[in-house]
Amino acid sequence: MPNTSDSQHKYQEFLDLLPLTLALAGLPTSEHGKYYGEEQIEARIFTVRHAYRAARAIAKESTRS
């Protein structure tokens, strides 16, 4: 079982990077009352996942400077 403190740290890192991640992903929001299909959701997950990795890399680079 993962350490609770470690899990909380990872979750906090995720929340801290969320605004940058979403900005990098550049995905539009859905129209009111319209929902994405399964394939569209999978494509958006792929995009957000890669944007999160980029956001983490940017954050790590900025702390090294």
C-alpha cells in the first residue's frame, strides 16, 4: 500500500499543475447539454496525459534554474 504522505504529495502536485496542464492541452469545453462519445473522451485523455507530462517537465526545469 502506498505511503499516505506520498499519495497526498502526488495529488497536491497534480492539483498544482492542473491549470498549466489544461492550458497546454488547449481542449475546448463541451457545449451545454452535449456530451463526448467514448472515442472523443479517449482522445482527450491522451491529450491531457501528455500535457500533464509536459507541465511536470516545465515545473522541474523551472525549479532547477
